Amino acid sequence: MEFPDPKSGDALKITPVLLLILTPLGILVGAVLNALADDLPQRVRPRAPHCQVCNTPYRRWQWAALLALLTGHGRCARCGARILWRKPVVEIVSVILLVYVFQKFGLTPKSVLLSLLLECLLLITVTDLEHRLILHVTVIPSAVVAAAYGVFGTGFDLGVALSRTLIGGLVGYGFFYVIYLLGFVYSKWVAWRRGQPLEEEAFGGGDPNLGGVVGLAVGWPGIVLTLFYSVMAGGVVAVLYLAVVYLRRKQEAWFAPIPYGPCIVFGAVLLLLFAEELKRF
């Protein structure tokens, strides 16, 4: 199987100067992602960072959660609520992604596309974990970036890259759409068994859209391995999650909803960042 190869230049040596550039950039991008993750699921226009308890706008030095925590301003000035732990985590992950991509794949336009794609996937992961939502407003721009990366960032000739990208997107969307249909049937069966309608679907309608996005990014036949890793990750997460739900709540864990988007992202990230290592493995 031929892997998409994002490597297009010599690896960069991480120097203090490079870290000085990428670290604040990653924190800034992470802060923007946090603001979007706060407001987009609420169907409101994104605002400046604000308290999630009382909606009071944060002071400017609190816009970046890491800066707020380091300066001792990790609470809302009005109600005293702590800044969500998710916010510094997202900023740290954002920095790590930027540093790793540019260190491994060099300073090229293709690395820029890959970094932008990974940041988009990070936003989708956060919103799915917190709200079990994969929003069109995040999927559509992610699909554009994924298609651009699939065509221009994999090292194949333009015609080959275009066909691989489109086939990968169709296969990724089609695979998860079939699972979505099976999940719909399963939900109907569960509702019939319970005697009442379910509040959540077994498999969300946003997951096929995300499958299409990662399919565009990894192309064909990379989407095959992405699906394999995603399904494996989903199985492991499901077993652990259902076990915890059952032990803590003593309820029928088979009916517990699980956000699957992060598992799809996991499979894609493995191939996007570690294609060479997977070849040797």
C-alpha cells in the first residue's frame, strides 16, 4: 500500500528563535480555537473570550489561558469562576502540533497546510468531546483545507493527487454513512426496547462528514488505514467508556452515547504525521 507522503523538505532544527516564533503563534491559534469552541456550539457569533458561567468578557491578558494562569489571573473577575481546564490544554496541544510539523516536514507551504488542517481537526475534536456536535461551520472549512492538502501536500503529481483525494473523500464519507445508517436502525431498536424515544443518536450525522474530511486529507488508499485505526481506537474507547459508565451508574451501558469524532481524527493524525514510521512498521 502506498502512503501519502507529506514530507517535502528538509526537517528544521528546533532552535530557540524558532520556538520563540512558534510558541506564541500556537498559543494564539489555541486561544482562537477555544473562543470558537465556546460559541459555535451555542449557535452564536464568536465573541472575545469570556467567562462560561456569567458571560463576562475576560480581560485581554486572560484571552490566552496559559498567560492568564501564569500571571495568576485564572479566574473570572466578576464571578470568580476558574478558566476551563480545556483552554490551556488546547493551547499546549496547538503549540506541540506546530513545533512538530515544522520540525519534521520543514518550512514549506505544504507544512502550513498540514498545520492548518491539524488545528481544524483539533477544534472539531473539542466540540465533539464537549457537546457531541460536529458542526457544518467547522467541517466545511476543514474540508477545503483537507482537499488543498490532499492535492498539493502529498508529493504526488497533480492528476494523481486529485484522483486520490476525491476517492479518499468519497470512501471516508461512504464508510461512516453506512455506519450512521446502521446506528439509526440500532437507535430505533433501543427506543422500541425501552418504550421511549432516545435523546441522542447512536452514531451522529456529523461523523460521515468528518470521515469525508479525513478522506480528502489522506486520500486513497490512505483512507483504508485511517479507517482501520479509527475503528480500533473507537473499539478501545467504547469498551473503557462503557465499563466506566456501568461501574459508576450501574445502568445499561450499551445505551450510553460516545463521541466518535476524536477516534476518526486519531486515525487520520496517525497517517498524516507518522506515514514514514508506519511504512517501516
